[in-house]
Amino acid sequence: MSLKAQIDNDIKKAMLAKQKEELEALRSIKSLILLAETEKGGSGEIGSDVENKLLVKAAKQRKESADIFTQQSRQDLADREIFQLNIINRYLPKQLTTEEIEAAVKAIIAEVGAKGPQDMGKVMGSATKKLAGQADGKVISDLVKKLLTS
């Protein structure tokens, strides 16, 4: 089942259960997908990799918004963003642990033959493609930097 069909089914369930907050979050995800499908120059269909990128971007925005609201002492708005983030996370691929990311980065470093910090670009290019949707880019970057400088 495609992500769009899965979201549609979940929207129907949320409507029947009268879950207003969940419905709002699901509709925002569907909106992102529809916008991507109708984008100028688009074919009308998007692949699962594009769907994952959309979800990762939306999750990152929700997390950043929640952090800002928390800093501004607006816990009510932060809670709303966190709730929506949890809904988005249902549809994302399982996130790797720090240990799993580190193991993958070490393998990539060996694969590309990186020797030091000057090879960070080669490692990051390969790592972001290989770990797309499974790990945060900042975490990958920090680990690559740490492993190449040590």
C-alpha cells in the first residue's frame, strides 16, 4: 500500500473516531504529498524515496518548532507540534540507533578509503545516500567528523 493510500485510510479512521488533532496532522501530511505530486514539471506520481524525504523534512520542521516553542515558554504549542511529530514518525522508516549509524559510517569510510578530514565530502555524500530517511543528517555529519579526526 502506498503512503498516500495509507494516509487516506488513516484519515477516514480519524474522522470516524472524531480525533481532531490526529486528523489535522494526517491532513498536513497528505497536503505535502499532493503538493509534491502537482509540482510544476512533476509527473503526477512520486516515489517512496520522495515521500520519505517529505516526511523527514516535515518531522524536522515539527521538532524545530517544538524546540522554539519550548524556549519561548509556550508548552501548549510545543505539545501540539510534538503530537504532530509523533504522527509523522509513524510513517517514517525505523530510525537507526547511534551505534548502528556509527557502524555504517565506519563501513563507508573504509569503502571510500577516507584518510582524514579532507575526505569528509566523499564520506558524507555516500553516507547521506545510504542512510537517507534512517538517520538525521546532523548526527551523520557529527559522527563522520569525529571518526575522521580521530
